[in-house]
Amino acid sequence: MNRVYLDFNATTPVEPEVLDAMLPYFSAEFANAASIHTPGQKAGAAVETAREQVAALIGARPQEIVFTSGGTESDNHAIFGVVAQSILAVRSGETAKHIITTAIEHEAVLNACQALEKEGVRVTYLPTDRDGQIDLEQMRPAIRPETVLITIMHANNELGTVQPLEEIGRIAAEADVYLHTDAVQSAGKIPIDVNASRVDLLSLSGHKLYAPKGIGALYVRGGTRLRQLLYGGHHQRGFRPGTENVAGIVGLGKAAEIACKSLAEDARRASTLRDRLQQGLLQRVPQSRVNAAAAPRTPNTTNLVFPGVEGEALLIALDLKGLACSTGAACSSGAVEPSHVLTAIGLPPEEARASLRFSLGRHTTSADIDFALNVVPAAVAQLRELSPTYRKEAAAKT
Amino acid sequence: MNAATQFDTLPECAETQRGLIAVAMSGGVDSSAVAALLQQQGRAVVGLTMQLWNQRRLPELQGDGPAQHRCCSLDDVYDAKAVAQHLNFPHYVVNFEEQFEARVVRPFVDQYLAGRTPIACTNCNTDVKFEPLLRMARQIGAERLATGHYARIRRNDQTGRWELLRARDETKDQSYFLWGLSQEQLSRSDFPLGELTKEEVRALARRVNLPVAEKPESMELCFVPTGNYVQFIQAYSQERGISLRSGEGEIVNENGDVIGRHNGVHNFTIGQRKGLGFAAGKPLYVLSIDPEKNRVVVGEDDVLRKTVCEVEAVNWISREEPSAPLRAFAKIRHKHEPAPSTIEPLDVTVARVTFDTPQRAITPGQATVFYDGDVVLGGGWIR
């Protein structure tokens, strides 16, 4: 069966150049990067090269990059690490620390915050408007003397919406509060400069930018007071112990290097194809709409609502025809759960359930888009034909 | 006859439709065997496993039992997926938690609190499996939905109607739970196990090396895996803020004389002997439950036997609504031997059932299903 994959926000393939760069480090150059001998030093040098490559992608210094197992670990490290190490000013009179985040974060951030709430930390979940943007005028007064961390995602995984990181950074810096951003969905897709945006901590993930799964990084601005998450040996200056995943790190470095070079061209290509897909679907599927259309979005992502359709059924119908895309979140069984992101931007439950995300990749072709434009309208029409609510509404209108 | 020859001589599906068929897969041996059977018949199969209940809810009920005894356990989902991977067909987990709660769990609890003894499986079949799940199956391109039910469907060419029949294996027959299905639902359903015995199904599962071939059968209601309804109803009512009226009440005899106290009407079901909580000269049984007065009426066994009951929401399957009384064998609970009776339609959806001889513990909330031999004529809920 012809299969077209339009779910690159879920994960990306390892780029052939990345794989080539990694391969020597599985067997030939297998040494432990922490070893003193020459083979170890060679592996260590490869790790340091990768650190420079990743730093370059986000405008950081190499020593500010910590390699982790992925986005989830990076997010947890940043959030638990800042809260654990922070000290409340006695004069504030408050005994509970406070975090500011948003209602549309990835579960890695949301569930970390909820875990801290159970330990007595207070959390403000900033709402967003219908386009998935937080209101900076609401953020400012949310900052309290006991606020120890602001954690706001850069780009949203479901909608692609991008938050105004530089303005958020300025407000956080003025209030002297640490700012963490989950940049898993933006790194490699849109430019990031940790200094211009004044973020203190930034998470990124390898497998979202054509490196393998199981590798990620946390940017930690020099001087940030952060407790370590794991305890062990002296790897990565003792800050993130555990024998370095050398092949993974080399892969992430190579992927970051490629992303640096091709970011502008990738973005231009992806947004052209994405816009064609989006326009084509809007034209071919009656009553369809784009979610968060008015917000700045990552160039590869579009999220559409097809009223009268169960997104879960549409996803399956499309998969059986060879098109891979995504609804909101899946629970541990694999069943689709109502998306907290779509609910947070104010979609009624039936529209949240009727939404589908298409996310394009670096190698998505025009033929892939044609395929989607061919199968999606037919599948939606078939689902609507059998939807009791949609038929009732259609009948009422005629 | 061994399982292989039995399988080889299976009749063709009622229709010659050779398109995609969806299989409702619970992760148990029966529905897994259905998938294997259909695949061997050359059908293109897609497996659908319903997520019906959020396991994180009512954690106090989950206990420490093994995972397979928990409702909608991930183990069951993984089992279904493992079968699909083993047989190499697409499989999806689909979320019907909302529909299941609204159409099965909530009515089940409400009925118990109203002093009735509901059958959740019938609601699940009529209002979930063969409703939104069947619709989803069709929406994703399948013409029909196959399940692991032990029952048979056939089209009567003379009447043009779809008929529901008892399973060939009488010990496994589940037709009692399927009386609510409409002609439309039956026309799009397949019960491939209807001609097989449980032993043959297991043998088939072993022969094709299904990973669930030796999996034990689950006997309990899926969302009350412990079998303790009372505990479930209390926990669920508390979570949903449903008033339990569970305070103590009176146990009375048929004359209305108070002869004891009870701890909530939802603890009782008609015909129950255990748990009456007091000694009596002769064994006493629950005759009726009056939730309004918070009373449980008890009496001796002979009073428990009744000849007449009324049924509502009547659904006729193998024939149209009769205009005159008709004779049938009526079954008043899953483990009841169908008894000769006369069914008298009172209006389109209500009928009176008069048994030739008194039947023990005719229980409101259960169903009466009318049989003509193996054929299910129809059924209705006991008032």
C-alpha cells in the first residue's frame, strides 16, 4: 500500500547523514566518553563536537548544553530542578513556591507541575485565546514574590502555535524569575536564540529533528541554580550522570548542524506545502476550519476541524487508506482522549473531537499533499454520511 | 470430529460481501478466535478494541487483584493487539468511555437504586457495541461488525427479516443478551462462533497459536471486575454525587409487618435469600423492593412464584409485532429454562407474559426473551 506520513510532529526519521555520523560510535568507536585513554578521548571529543553543534542551533555556549534522554527528561529536570533549588525570600511571608505555566503545555510539563502541586507548590495555568496565544497582560500580574519559575512552551505540538518568547523573556527577566521553555516542537523549525529571548532553560528532543529517539538536550544558562535530577558518576560534569549515549549525542549534534543550515529553506518549503494542504482541504471539505489560524505557527503544522466527524474514526479511516496523521492525545491504551489543548483554546468538546493534525516533514513532497487532498475529503464525506448528528444538522439547514 | 474439519465445513457468511470486516476484540479468546476464523475465510480484517472505562477512576475498587481481573485493563488491550500482530491485521483501540458511562454504567446504577436488577450487557450490546462501535466500523470502511458472541444470525428469505438464533453450543448461548438488536443492527453483524462449541474455539485458538489461547474466561461484569456490585454502586454514587438513600430501612412481610431492618435497598435483589440478616423459622426470600418507602418485602418460596409479568421496550426480531396473543417459550433470566407461555401485546412496546406454570423470582430490570425453538422472537424489559 502507498503510505504517506504526515505526522512529523510525533516523530521524524533519522536523516541518512545523521545515521552515517552515528554508525562508527556503536562498534568501531565504542569507548566510554569518560575514559582517560585515547579511545575514550576520541569518543569524548565527538561528544564535545556535538555539544557545539547543538549550542549553535540555539545561540548558546557549548558548556550550557546538557545531554539528556529526551524532551521529557529535560522538562522534568528544568522544573523539578529549579523548584528544588529555589529559596523563598523570608520577607515575602509565603511558604509555598509558585510556578507559572500555560494550559496548553505538553504532558511532560503539565504532569510535572501537577506532581509539584501535590507537594504544596502553587501553579498558575495561564489561559490562551482562541488562537492558542497567551495574553502577556495576564502573565505580568500572575508573577508573585514567591514565583520561582515560568515555564511556557515555545511551539505547541498540536496546533503549531508559537508563543512570543522574546516578550515573555523580557517580562521574566524584569521580574527576575527563571524562564524555561519547552522548545521540542520549535527547534529546527523556527529560529531560536536563547540570548535574544532571555530564556534560562530550554528543552529539546532529538527525534523531533531527524536524530534518533532517546536523546535530547537541556540548555542551562550559566549561573542558573538547578538541582540535578539523577545522581551517579561524573559524566557531564556530574550534572547529568550516566554514561553518555555517544552515538545518540553525535546524531543529535549532526541533526542540529543540518537543521542550522537548512532551517530557512525547510521552513519555506514546508509552509508552501502546508498552505496548499490547508487551502485545499478548506476548499474540498465543506464547513472545515483551521484551528488557531490567526496565530504565528510552525511552518509544518496545521490542525483542522471537520464538524460532524469523530476524529478517532477519521484517523483510522485515513490510516486504512495509507495516510498517517494524528488527533490530539492518546492515552496509555492507545485510545484517543479529548485534547486538553483544543479544549483550552475554547473548542467545544464535539469540535475538539472532530479535529485532526497534519504535520509535514523535511522530505514531504507535493505528491504527498496531493494524496492527502485526495483521500481526506472522501473519508470525511463517508464519515458524515454515517453520522447521525451531521445528517440531522444538514437536514435542518435545507 | 476435530476442530479443523468443523472449521472447514463452516457455512459461508450469510452475504457474499468480501470487503473489509471489523472485529470487536476484547482481548479474550472468543473474539480473538473470530478474527482468526474470518482471516482464514479470506476476509480482510480490522480489529477494534473498545476502551470503556477509565481505570484511574474508583481506584478503591481495583484492589490488589491480578491485572486481568481489572476492567479495561491494559493487559486486555495488549492481548488484543498481540493477537492482531500475530495474525497481521490492523488493530485500533477506540474510546467509548463517554457512551459506555452514559448508556450502560449510569443506567445500571440508577436501576439498582430504583430497586431493580439490571443487565448491563444487554445495554452494552444494543447501545454501544452494535450502535456507535458498529457505526465506527462502517465509517472506517467496514461493511459489517463481527463479535465473539455465541448466537446465530440468519436471513429468512420468506419474511425478508433477519433472525437471531440460539448458539449451537447451548451451554455458551448468549442470545438472551441480544434481544434488543434491530433489523438494521442484525443485518450488519456477524457471530462466527454461533456454530462452534467453546472447546472448538479453544482448539482453533491453539491451532493458530493465538497468544490468548489459554487465557481464562472472565465471568464478571467488565466494569465490576470484583463482582461486588454493592461496593461499585456505593463508590460510583459517591463519585457522581448521587444520593444513595441507603440509610437503614424496614424489612416487612407480605402483610406489611416489620420483621427486620436492612442497610440499603441496593443490597438486595428479588429471590435473594442470603443477607437478609435475621433468622426465621422457614427460609425467606426477597419478594419485592420498594425504594420509595425504602422497604424490602420478604416471604416464603411459594409466594415468590408468579405466573404473570409485564414487559416494556419490547423488540420483535424474527417477526413483526403480533396483533394477537401468541404462544412462546419465555426466558426470564440468563440461567432460566424457557417456560411455555402466552405473550399478549398490550401496545406497540408493552406486552403481558402469562406462564403456564408459576415461575420463580420474576425480577424487574431483567429481560424476558421469547423463543420459538432456537429462534428468538423478541424480548422486553420486565417491569
